[in-house]
Amino acid sequence: MLRTELLRPLHELLRRQSERFGQKTAYRDDRRAIGYADLETRTRRLAGHLADLGIRPGDRVALLLGNRVETVESYYAVARSGAIGVPLNPRSSDAELAHLLQDSGAQAIVTDAYHLDQLGRVTADRAPLTVLVVGGDPDDEPLPAGLHPYEQLATSEPGRPAYDGLGLDDIAWMLYTSGTTGKPKGVLSTTRNCLWSVAASYAPVLDLSERDRVLWPLPLFHSLSHIACVLSVASVGATARIVDGLSAADVLDIWATEDFTVVAGVPTMYHHLVREARARDFTAPGLRVGLVGGAITTAELRNVVETAFGAPLVDAYGSTETCGSITINWPSGARVEGSCGLPVVGLGVRLVDHRTGLDVTDGTEGEVWVRGPNVMAGYHNQPEATAEALKDGWYRTGDLARRDEAGYFTVTGRIRELVIRAGENIHPLEVESVLRTVPGIDDVAVAGKPHPVLGEIPVAYVVPGADGFDPATALAACRERLSYFKVPEELYEIREIPRTASGKVTRRLLLELPALLRAMGNGDEEGLHRLEWIPGGADAPAGERLWAVEGDPDPSLLAGLRSAGVRVRPGVDTAADGALPDVTLLVAPETTEAGSAESSVASAIDAWTAAEGRTPDSRLVVVTRGAMATGPEDGPGNPDQAAVWGLVRSARLAHPGRVTLADLGPVLDEDSGRALPGAVATGEPEFAVRAGVTLLPHHVRVAMDSGHDARGTFDGPGTVVLTGADTPRGAALADHLVGAHGARRLLLVSSPGTGTAATTTYERLVAAGAEVRLVACDLTAEDELADALAQAEGPVRAVVHASEPTGPLAATAAGLRNLHRLTRASDLSAFVLCSSAAGVTGDRDDARTAAHAAYLDAFAVRLRAEHGVPALSLGWGPQDDLAALDAALTTGHPHLFVAGPDTERDRGAAPTARSTRSARREDFADGDRMRRLVDLVRGHVADLLALPGLQSVPTGRAFKDLGFTSANAVELRNRLGEATGLRLPPTSAFDHPTPEALARRLHRGLFGAGEETAEPAAAPVLALDEPVAIVGVACRFPGGVSSPEDLWRLVAGEVDV
């Protein structure tokens, strides 16, 4: 149903809503709220002041603001002045912002104090801009001369009246979109274009009315926000809560305090909201409907969102050029998996063979053409592009889709090959144009790689020149000239770019070709991780409890338990009736037979599991001896004891809150016994005790060292031995070693009786030009393996052990020992063990695999520590990613594992609200506190990016140049909030883009106005080829700071860090 009453000039709309709703809140953000009457008055005044400042109808006024009420006001105020509003991405790089201002021909800009430095840099060589500066924050500094304070203009009467003559068919806005040439193009739209989408799709489909309360976390400079929030909310008289969507935790904090009826988000945002809601047991009883933008959601995500929030999700497909939706799914309509719905009322939508211009039949793929009142007027200053896109009254989208017999559309691809990352459009040519300027790159192509959370990520494929190229320099160039979301997440080296006969890149083939990973960006969640053990908090009071001890504990351990107040009794009869003790302590036996400890503990766990129902509060504590290597001083772990950890981690998943893992070191002494009850009482599921100190495992993200070229690992003289050639993983690795790493000689080892699969791999590698031999042998038979290795051509260069565990742990251990003994005389470049992430995370359904994986992990650590073998145990996730091997080989770590976006691990939490006034400390030395705050920021940045120390983070270097992403920014905010007690916005690292600027913000929040000059820091400039990015979820603060109180003690005591 078309709501024609919503089609009216904007000044009339605002006046009518002012009369109807008065001071009812129209929009609200973290700083302020504005009612409909004030919205009309303030936008009228601002429009008049723009005229006073020389802005005339048809001039362009840029809007460079984040998600705040003033952004909405500016949309309307510029339109009421007769000028054309040009909303820009506030996260634009200098190069991007300079281009947009130059291309748009903006005569004025509305921005905030955070962007003044950037604005000064990019406008130094162009005609002066009229600048209106939004303020109102507590930490704002006085404005430089010549700038106009936005709030002063909005609250005072102008000399000239507002123009208020903009008709429905006059150009009102220009929003930028990525185009076929890679350079953003300005899309010109009229008031009618935009309000038609409100009246024909968003208002009727969502059933929007003045009763609705809308939660809006999407960027306001986007086309969807412009239509569905800025215009739709005001058109129907609803109320919108504007939030910054960087942090799902922040969004849910707001949602928990207000009852919203409508929420909007891209699939990525919904994914994070669901995960956060589950962690909090959050429900949304008042929600009516959720709008999805940016990409079509999957059936799986739709189901989990609707289960979590109890309301239907509405998918829509549209574009900036159509000022909103082309097709949309009605909440009450049919559900067609993957479909973007039916055409919007009043639009003509065709599917056309773009080569012939003829309509295709139902079920056949064609290009989407659309005609209707919502189609743009054209592209700014680009008549050729306009003529190409708008032919015979139809807008040719460049998107491919199919239509079923019921009329439902499903988007299948893009002629233009855009990459859509979390709703952000990225054109490959824009990224490629930057990479082509990097020395040593002969050719390059960029494509989208599927991502489970972001939808797609940009990935670059580079053909190097004869002298090679520097991957770190390539990423640095992208970070300097592109917005952070456009920087490639992965950079691969490839032999040649696949192209058509006419020279066009065949992007769909890039993901299928052999490619060597050379660098990775600072992505937000996935990737390589390692375990790091850090001291936990204070142990909890253990209280007087009854512990039954199973196994063969040392008497000293029992004495320590008793001295801690624990009543100890030997053993527990799990078969007998009656209650279990408070704690059953199971000590893993110390044996010389591989797999014996794991087998013994497995039997004991089965017996305890059968009896646990008799005492729901009973806890099982499994103790190992030196299973974990908790630090350099600890020595390598014991693989047999480590296998117990893989087993028990799996049991813990099956019995949450009931099973605890404790590693007490090789000797079970009295100190360990005394510390154990307090550590168990904390409720931590896993810990180690060393010298009476409780250590907790944290998953720390590890980035590859882009300065280390892994190609030499396998492509030199000698033979690479690959076991498991008969398995899917082994076959994939063999192809990767030859195709990406350049290995020329391989000895493929398969299990006896599995010749067909291995033979297929052998023939494929020979056809690729490799010298390959194939043998079948039992790895547990040392003589048989020795005969197999004797067939290797020349010395053994590297070992890749990809065999899958099929028997008991003792067989896995025997095969590993044989491989090591028979190759230890060789000068190996790598000894790679293909493990599973289940060794660290556990596997509820396959404890045996987890135990085997934990054994492999500890075996690799011991090989490297005791024998100097370049061993690496790589724990893959459910899906093997060969790039993980490329990255892991550059790090020098003996054990790494791949963690996906939903892997259970420690996550930073948003700081709780605290009184900043209570955090003030008036008795600190004024001249020193600023330096300490700068160092606090630098220390956290170094920790997040795994730089050697705070001295590696220059005080004036931009976080963006270090590779910061939105996830890094949120985590930095969380840490600084926890350390200082300040409640900081998630955009702090963008609004204050250097350590010194962010420290000034902390200083003002803690101490108010005053001296903020930092002492010059002796910090070397970070070289572009230094590794940038181990993201540590575990946090080590400078000087041991772990809380606001620790920070104050450090500052007050003037302790150097």
C-alpha cells in the first residue's frame, strides 16, 4: 500500500510534525534528544544562517559527522537552505576525503572537532570551505578563529529566513557509492525519489507509525539510514534512538533500558547481537520487527535472530541509485530461502540478458533493471556514467538475480563484482589502484572471500616482480589511502592473474587457484591463536569441604590440602548408593606407557559421570603433572599428561560447571596442595599452579610475520615427506605445497590399503610437474617407515604429518616418535604436525580426537625445546584453511590453533558505568600524569598488536596506520575504561586517532581542564616491515596495572613502567 500522504516537501513535513507532536522526542543519541518542535525550529535557523554565510540553492554542503542528532538536523537544515546535502563517511582516509570534497565541489561542511585536523590537511591546497563545527561534548576545546559554532547558529535567529523552496523534484542530496570504475560516484536524488521509498516500502512494510520506538545502530551517512531512519522516522512521527554500532555490547546496554519496537542492522550486527544476547539471557518482548540491510540474511541467521528476539526479520534489496528498496520481503509474506522478496509497489523490475537486452524467463539469471519514482536523477558531473546506467528509462543495476514463478527475486551475483563487507561496498579496482603503486608488484587483483560473520572480506592477489615485494609496505599503502574496511584482510602471492581473452580479471577463479599467504590485516575475530598463561585474580575462600582423592597422589599434596582446611578421604565408591563428596579429586597417573594416563582418566570420568546425578553440586577436579608449558621457565609439557587435558576439556563441555582441570607441575608438593582449594573455589574451569600462584589460560591471537618469507620452507633442495596422503587434508596439503610453496620433490606416505585416494593425488602432482614418490607403510613400524624414507630423493627437507588418528593414542605416539627418530639427522626446515583445535577447546562429541590433538601439541613443543627441531603443531578448526599453515610458518611458535568467530574463549567486556568524579585524584604531580596516561594507551596498543613494547608505538602515530580495525578500537576502549573507570564511546580511537590525542581525552575526563602537554617520548618510528598484529584477549597492563586502583597507585608513586 502506497502511503501518498507522506509525499510532501520537507519544510512542510517538519512544520506539520511540529504542530502534531510538539516536544515529543524525534531523535536521541548518547548526548542529547530533540523533539519535533525543536527539530523544526533549529533546522529553520540553521538554514537561514547558511544563507547568511553565502550558501545558495544548488550549492553543496558536506556532512562529516558520526551517529548523532546533529547529523539528522544537518540533513534537514541543508535541504531547507536549498543546498544539496552530501553525507560523507566520517572514517574516510585523507585521500578519500580529499577526493570526495573535490569531486562534490562542496562550498561548506558540517563536522566536529575530531575531524578539524584532518580537514586542515586535505583542504590546504583548495579554496577555503565554510566550516560549521558541532560541539557540546564535555572535553571540547575552544574553536580556532574563522570556524562557526554549530550550536550557536542553531539557537539564534539568522539574518535571512530559511529558503524553504525546495520542491519534490529538486535535487536535495548527493550520496556517494562505489561505481564500475572504482572511484565513488555522487548519486543525485530528489525529495520525491527518497520519500517514495518511505511511502512505498519502509513505512507500509514495517507498519511504521508514531507509536514506534526505533533502535538505529547503522551509520547515518549510508543510503539505508538516510531513507529508513532520517526520513521515515520523521515522516510517521516515530522516535529513533541513534547509537554507534561498533560494539554489540553497547547496543544491548541501551536496548536493555528501553523498550524498542523496531530495530535495524546488517547481518554482521545481528550475529553479534544474538551472541551478546545469549550471554546475558536478554529478551526483547516489545520488538515487532527487525530490518536487515547491506546483504540478504541466511535462513540460519534469521532463525536464531527470531528465536532470540521474538520478532520477524525483513530482508530488502536495493541500492543508493534507487534511494532504497527495489524488492522487499513483507513480514507476513511467504518465506523463500535466500530471496530478497517481491518488487516494491509502484516499481517496474525486469530481469534482462545484459548481452541481448531481452527479458529472461522465470528461473533464469538476468541483470536487474528497475524503473520508478525512486530512481536517481543521475550521477554528479558524470554524464557518460549516467547515460550508461539510465537507458530508456530503466536503471541497470549491474546485479544478477533469478525470479521464481511466484515473483520472488533472489540475487545471485554482480556484474560489477563489488565486495560487500558487513554492508560496506568495496570496489576491487579502488583497492587495486593503490596496490599497483607499491614497488615490486607487477599485477594484482582483488576479490571477495566468503566470511561467516562479515559476509565477505576483501582479499588481494599479487604477482610479484623479479625482485619480489614487501607485503607490509603493501598493507601500509592501503591503510594510508583507504578506509579501514577496504584494506585487504589477506594478501596472497600468485603466479598469474586469471583473465579473459579481452583482459578482464576472472575474479571467481582467484579463490580456487594455488596461492601463498604473505600478509594478513588486523581482522576482528578469526585466525591463529596460542595459549598464554597469566596470573589469575585472588583465590576464593575454599571453606571446609569434603574431598575424596582418587588415583595415586603424593603424600605432600594431601598434607597441603589438609593445611588449607580440606577434609580428605581416600577414594570414592561411585558404584555405591549415597551422595558423592563435595569434590572428587582425580590425579592422573604418571606412567611411561603412552596413552595409559588418558585411558585411566577416561575410565574414572565414566564412573563419576554415571554417579553425578546423585549429588548435583558435586565437582570433579582432574589434576595432571606438568602437562602444560606455562612459560619459558617451566620447560616443555608432558605429552602423555597433556592428552588428559584434551580428554577432560571435552568432558567439561558435556558437564558444564561440574568439571575442573588443574595442572600442578611435575611434582605434586605441599605448596600446590595448599593453593589448590582456593583456586578450585574461584570456579575457573582450567588453571595451573606454579610456586603457589594460580595461572589461567587465555587465547591470544597471533598474526603472521609478513617480513618472514615462508616460501623457502619447502622449495629448496631435498624431499618433503608428507604422511596422510590418503586423507582429504593430506591431498589438499600436497597440492598446496606444490602449487603455492613451490615444492618440487615429495614423498607421499599413505596408510596400507588406501591406495586409490593417494594414487589420485600422486597423478595430479606429477601432472603439475613435481617429482613424486608414493609409498604405503605403517608409521608405528619403525623398520617399515625407515624403508619408506629411504626412497626419498636426496635428504629429507621437511616433514608434514597429516595422518589422521584411527587407533589408540599409543599408536599415534609411536608413529610420532618414529618420524622424529628417523629424520633427526636431517637438517629439517619444518616438522609440521596437523592437529585439531579440539586439543585446546575440547570436542563434546569426540573426546578421542581432542586427546590425540593435545598430545601432538605438547609433542611439538617438546621437540622444539629439547631437540631444536623446527616443529609446529597446527590445530585446525572444522574446516581446513591452508592459509593458516602459511601464516603459522612465519611465527616461530611451536603450537598454534585456528579459532573461528564462535570459538569459546575469553572476550573483552564493555566497562561498566562508573562515576568519573569518583575517579579524580587531586594529589598527583601535574607534570607527570599526562605522560603516564600516554604510556598507558601506548602499552595497551602494543599489547593489542603484539608489538615489542610501548616504545614501539610513537605518541603521534595514528591508530589507523598501525592497522587498527573497528574491533581493535572497541577492545582498546574496553581496556582503557576498565583501567581508568571512565565510560568511553566505542569510537574513541577514531575520534582521538593517536595515543597522545586519546591520552588527552582521558586526562580531561579524569582531571578536567589543565596542563596536557606530554613529555617527548623516546619512541622509534615503527618500520613498515615489522610484524603488526597479535591481538591478545589476555591483557597485560604497563607496570602491572590491572584496575583503576592499580593505575592510581602507579601514578601516585611515580613508578616508571
